[in-house]
Amino acid sequence: MSIFLLLACSNHLETISQKEQFIVHRSNDGFPLNEEFNFEFSLYDMNNEPITPDEVLVDAEMPAHGHGMGQVPSVSNTDNLYTATGMLFAMEGDWDIHIYITEEGSVDQATYSIVCCE
């Protein structure tokens, strides 16, 4: 039941990937408008052990408007703190932040649905 409550909240800090292969815990709680920011998160397997996948990509989109950020952030990792540098929300509204994880040739995705910029 607690996992359902975490996933149902639009401002949750933890989410589980679509294939239920990993957990993402984000550090950010607020997001600026028209200002580049870093999106920080940690990755764990389903046993809450830190993971270091082969590749991690981050992107964001406004589903209701059919567009993304217009730029691609770079992702770095230091001691399981991943940082997507170069994130930019140019409009207020509902945004989806997608984290794509590639491990052993398989891709899984976790999504945060957030509202910018409350």
C-alpha cells in the first residue's frame, strides 16, 4: 500500500521503473522556470542496493503540449548521485522527466510527473 501512495503523489521523490527493475530517488523538490538546473537522483535495484547501469539518459517533455525541453542534458555519476546537467523548463505546467536505464542491452524507464514551477 505504501508503494501505491508514493506512486500516486505527483510530487513523490521515489519512483519504480516500468519493468520494475530499478528504483529512482530524486533529490530535487522544486524546479525553476526559464533557468537551467541540475536534476539529481540515485539508482537502486529492487533490493535497495545501489546500481551502476551501462547507460543513463534523462529527458523531459510536456505531454499536453507535445514538446520537450529543446536541449539534451548530460548525465554524470559520483558515488551513486547522478546529475543531469542542463535541464530547462521553458513553460509552466505539467512536465514528465524520463530516466532511461540501459543494463545488459535492456532498456527500462522511470518517469516523474511534476508541475513546474510551483
